[in-house]
Amino acid sequence: MTSSTHDEVRNAPPIPVANESTEAFWQLAKNGQLATQRCNSCGWQSYPPRMVCPNCHADPPSFDWTPVSGRGRLATWTIVRDALLPGFADQVPYIVGEVELDEQDGLRFLARLSGIDEDALRVGLRLRACFADGGEGTRVPLFEEDPS
Ligand SMILES: [Zn+2]
């Protein structure tokens, strides 16, 4: 491996790596479908995934990844101006938003926002999930303005 190739790899954004508990999430994302963890006892949806259902505390816990509409409202956001990882240095500034999904009060998903001007940011802005190439065949969820 040449040093330039090594630098390119080191400076690339990290690629999502699925594990046993997130494999279904990433597989659905690859197909353009946003999903949240759903409790098989009470139906409560969580994101990020949990070890115990915060609603019913079912024992033993049992969850599945369930597709959601991907639609919601912007709850809050931050504008990243300094990349903490070298792989994102050429992408700043970018916006990270917390999106409250339509499926359940308080069900919030943290992701980058795509194609939205800083001047257009406001609490309640309607958003929908979209997906970007995450490298090595992965798809990463983002949110864009929902014109509907
Ligand atoms: Zn539950």
C-alpha cells in the first residue's frame, strides 16, 4: 500500500459496521427504508436501540427493527463547522438534526440534514428520510426537506 492510498483510507469518512443487533437496520437502510426498534411486547418504538423497553420493561426483552415512514419534524439541530474526524473535513459545514418521527411522540432520530440552507432551519420543519452512499455498499440515512 502506498502512503497516498493509506492517507486516503485514513481520511475517508468511517463506514457503518453492522453488528448482531443492528444488522437488520442497515439492511433496511440499504433498501432505502428507515427503521426503528419496536418492542414485541407493547409496540413501543425506540431509537437508538435499547437493551430494555423503556415503556413496558418486558423481561426478557424482545425487539424487531420495523420500517417507519421516515417523515417527521425538525426538533433541534446543530451546525458542524469543525470536523472531529479527518474524513469529514471536506464536508463542513454541515447540519445535524434531531428529527421527531411522525410514528410516536418523542421518537427522535439523529442524522445529517441534506440540501437545507441554514436560513431555512426552524423547529417544526417537515423532513423526510433519504439515503446517501456510506461506502462499501452501505446506505446512510439523512433527512431532507419534505415538500409534500
Ligand atoms: Zn415494550
